[in-house]
Amino acid sequence: MTLIYPSDCSFVLIEEFKDIMLPKEDARYQLVQKIVDHLISCNSDLPEVSKIEWTIHVVDRPLINAFVLPNGQVFVFTGMLDAVANNDQLAFILGHELAHAILEHMAEKASVTHFMDFLFLISLTMIWAICPMDSLAVVGQWVQSKLREFIFERPYSRTLEAEADKVGLELAAKACVDVRASSVFWKQMEVMETLGEQPRIPEWLSTHPSHENRAEHLDRLIPKALKLRDSCNCSELPSVDPRYIFELSVKHLLQTQRGRDGQAIAGELVPVQVDDRVPLVSAVTAI
């Protein structure tokens, strides 16, 4: 979901998306701006937050994606706005994006990558010194690049994503967001992926944790985040846990939408609505 670009490409991105940027008068833009402003206001005690001049760009494209530049340029695609179930989920996603910037993940990743490049260059030079053959050098360089990608770069990117989830959850908790909704978002994404019958990419091949592992990681962090939220004098949360509602919804789908062969019929995800007055609203409906 998250992509981190160098800060000097902000002009290129703005130019690329200029014809499909939502105007500031658009309700969707105003929603994103309102949530970001609230997150910043509630976390203004953090120097890393207050020192950045945050700028919002909402791109009218059906991609479930958002990313941040180190200089505070936040890009959100309308596909993400359609994918989230409520403002709590959106606030967590935006908190995650802010976390990437305040943790300076781009600079950190670049620094470590340069160091790894240096180590691999030394090893490649040693290979060339032992056996000075062009073909061997080419093969050695290819093998090293793949080893670096799958043993270091992708696991390291997944670690940064998990760290941004943790800090983003804390930012959302201080903003009195229902942090329980954070794991529900990734559970929704897991259901969408399953019902979409698309081949799954193994986590070790991805730069991001799997949806399932991401949800489990957040569930482990939520109790601490709830305590942080309580310490900020936030209003009481609804008694109905959105995770419980989602679990019941999925069970209901699996029980009622089975064909004669016992296989679940594909469905599509519908935003979860959490309301004390409504005990259960199905999160998934059959096509």
C-alpha cells in the first residue's frame, strides 16, 4: 500500500497527477485534510511532527494506496477512501503515512542501502580478483543483487512498515481514534484478496507484511494503544468492538453463501459500520 519516494520528486508527482487532483472544495479532500489536521494537532508535542509542513494531495484514481514524501507531501488515492470503512480506519492509515515521514524512513533506508552496496562491491571485487572472467563477474553481480533484495531489502522494508504501523497507531490513539479499527482494515483487505481469487504473493517476496500478519501485529499493539488513548482524556469508545462485528460478518457470509459443492461464493467487501444502536451490520455481501 505504502510507497516512499525521494522528496525531490514531489514536483514530478504533482505534475503527473495535476489533472486528476481533487480540488480543496471537494468533500473527500476536506475529509482527508480534517483528519490530518486533527492528527497533527493532537501530536504537536512531538517535535518530529511540528517541524514538518504537511501538504495533502488527493488523487482521483481507484488505487487502494497512499504514500508520503520526506518533506511532508502526503498523497492519498480515492481508491483508499473507498476501501476504508470509516474515519477511524482512514485516520490510522494517515497516521501510518505521517509516521513514515517523522521516522525518516527514506533517509534511514538510503543510508543502509548505500552501506550494503559498499559491502557487495567489496565481495564482487574479491570474486573478480580470484577469477577475472567477465561472465563470472556478471553472474556474481546478478546473484548478489538477488541475495541483497530477498535477504536484506525486502525484509528491511517490511520491518519499516511494521514500525510505521506501531507509531501510526500511537498517533491515532492520541487523536482519540478508535484504534481497534486499525486491524479491521487489514482483515477487510485479507477478505477482499481471498474473494478476489487473485494469486497471493508470499510475504518473503513482498516489501510489505501480509494482510493477515499485519492485522495480527496490530491486534497485539491495540491494548497498549487503548491505554494511551485513555490517558489522553478521550471519550468512551462504543461498547461494540469493530473486530467482533467483522468476525461475525465474515462467519455469516461463510455460513449463508455456500454452494452445493460446499465452496464459498465470491463476494465483495462493504464498509463496516460500528454503531451501538445496530448490533451487527454485515461487512461482506455476496455478489
